[in-house]
Amino acid sequence: MGNGFYQKMLRVNLTTRQTKTEFIPDEDLRKFIGGAGLGGEILRREVPAKLPAYDSRNKVIFATGPFQGPPLAGGGIIIGRGNGMRTENLRSRP
């Protein structure tokens, strides 16, 4: 899928100081448009629902949307997603 998507995700493990690049499936890019949707879905898939905010298994996700590259007003937005103290109750809902 082109049209502004690079279809890649960089994972950074701050504990081991290792990085790896992963491919993002076309289906996810179509279903969860933009960094907020895709970041939220990654959290839903990979972080347990009732995980405490400061647990070492928690994740912080920085994501951009499909308009990151083109010279478009509002296109240079970076979204930060995570499970924090104030969002724990939101994550525990089914």
C-alpha cells in the first residue's frame, strides 16, 4: 500500500538497546487509519488490559499518519500512545 504509508515500524527495546524493523500489514493500515488508530490497536494487542502503568512490560508508542511526508497542513503530527495511570481504567474495559 503506497499513498503516504511507508509500511514499516521500528521497535526499540530500551532495556536491551536493540532495534528491529517490522512490516505493517496492508489490512492494518486500511483498518486503523493514522497513528492514533494504529497505535491504539498495537496497545490493545500487545499490552495486557490491567497492566499497571509503571510495569516493565508496558509500551509507549509514537506513530505518524499517512500525511507525514507530503507538504500538507497538519500532516506533520506525531501521536504518542501508552497505558498510563489515568488510562488504566480505560484499558481494563472489554
